[in-house]
Amino acid sequence: MRTKNKLLITAMGFLVFALSQVGTAKASPNDHDLPDENDIFWQVTGVMDTPADTAACQAKIDLMAADGTLQTYITQHQDELMDEGNPQGENWQGGAPSAQEMATGFYQMCTMLALMPAQMQADMASEADGGVTTNLFDQADWHHVSGLYFQNAGKGKISFTNTLDFLSYRFMRFMNNFGGMVVMNDGYISLNAAMIDDIKNYGAQLTMYGLNLGSEIPDIYVDGKLAGASDVSAISYDPDAGTLTFNASHFSSYRAVAKGSKVKKMVITKVNKKSKVIKYNANKNTFRVKVEGRNLKPSSGQTLTCTLGFEKATKVNYSKKGKSAVCVFPMSYFEAGSTYPLTLSIEGKGEATRLSAVRFR
């Protein structure tokens, strides 16, 4: 049934979650694969201390079966449950699952969630350049995670300064897209929080490793502009170790350069009129978004990436002078009545975002 599949996808999204952008990024579900914010899935995770808290998971499911919550859900989603059928691919007896059948599906979700931390650790450890480490797995309460960090050895480290509810819809939504939204590479850390407005002011301490930028404290650019006191603070630089640490007051793209160096800012000046409003057509495979701007051309060895919402373009073309770009997206990833932000990014250089860039009708 679709409900169980969605929950399974959510769990598996964490199993393949990866920070590193070195080499081929591991695939993970995008935002549209998560259960809605008001889905009963979040009632279940809300009572669990960690993903391995199977007893609390099953107890909540039993309670929802007893108090009518599961039956109400079945009634509200009967049409899609009928379309999906049961896990054996057959029709449900009576046209929809019973509360007990629904509970059985949820029990399987509890089992999958319990496996999540171990698989996350294995996937992170297998990443290139020493793997990714985190203190998440040392936490006894994933609803109140303090000092959470992720570190890509030799590249960078991100330490969240707020206490986070890792099992909440909002933070899971952020983490489920973390691999595509975060880049760490040679004096460059980008956190594209424009895609997730409610987390952009969470705050973080950023550390860049392996820098060779001279003896003076490097200049830090944010979104192509020299960072000021409202952007960064508590800057610490060790030229011998090549390490730069600072507090970032908001999520954006940060780039460290040798003192006095100039950085060309990436800018989106215009979204083509025909690209601003797209007529959704389920029978159409792809659509194009054309933008105009400045410094949109990647240097040798770099790649221009285009993201609409949480979806990366399957193809990106740009002009020789870097004044325009055309991004091609699969139509099936989007839906009518929605509006999405657009981001163009070049790893190691910067990014440019246009909020409410494309609307589907």
C-alpha cells in the first residue's frame, strides 16, 4: 500500500544519505517522497527517542489502532489505498485495508527505522577521502540533538549551533535533501537553505580544511559578496594547519580566498517569460527553464548545476560568456498549482537563487 511504501522510502532515504559531493553522489528520495507534514507518520516518530526505539514505535501504532486513528486514515485515503493494493499486489478484501492490516505495515516501518543508524554509519564511512563522521549516533534523544556536526575529512565540517529535532518533519525534510543541498570542497561550503526557508537561520559553525591562502586571515565571501559582521563572526585561522573556522549566521554559499582577492558574483537577472509559468502536462516528459544573468559559466573542471525546488536538471547548457543558461527538468517531478525557487550553482565558485522563480498551472 502507498502509505507503507512512503514510510519505507523515508527510512531508506536516510540509509543512503551522504554528505560528500566527491565523485558520484548517492541517490536519495527528494522532498516529494516524504509523507506530508500532517501525516500520521510524524505522530509515530514523535514518541520515539531514536530510530531504534521500536517499543515506542509499536506502542504508538497499537494506540492509533485502538483509538480509531488508523481507521480514520484509511477512510480519508481509501481511493489511493485501493489503487495501490496490498503488498502482495492483490486487491484489498473489502476495498481497503483493515486497521490491523495497516498496523502490520507500520510494524514493518518500525523494523526499517531501527536499521537506519547502522546503515547510515556504513554509508558515511564508505565516502571518499576518509568518509563522513557525525556525533548523531551518540545521541540518546534524537528530538533534542545538541551540537550536531557532520565532517567530511579533509574538506570541511558543519556544526549546527541550535538544538535540533532530528525526527521532526521539518528537519528530516532538510536532511533528506542534504546531499544535494550541501557542498564542501577546497575552501568552499555551500548550504542552499533558500530551498528550505524555515531552516536558513538555524545557524552553524563552518570549518574549512586544507587551505593554502597565505599567512593573513582569508577574505570570506558570501553569495559573491565580501562577508560582513551580519554574515560571519568568531573567525579563527591557522595558516600552518590550513584551517579556517567561523560562525555563519545564515545558510548560504561561503568561499574563502587569499586576502585581497576578488570574486565574481553569480547573478540571475531574469527568468525568461515563457519559463516563469509552465503549463503542467503529465504526458510531456520534460520542460525547459531559461535564465539570464552574469558569471554563469563554469571554469575548466567545474560544472554548472541547476536546481528547481529539490530537483536537479537532467541537462544544463550555458552561453560562452556566461550570460544565460537553459535547464531541462523532468515534468513528472512537479505538479500543477505549485511554485518553486531556482538555484544555479558552480561548486567552488558560488551560487545564485531566484525565489518563486517558476510556477506551474
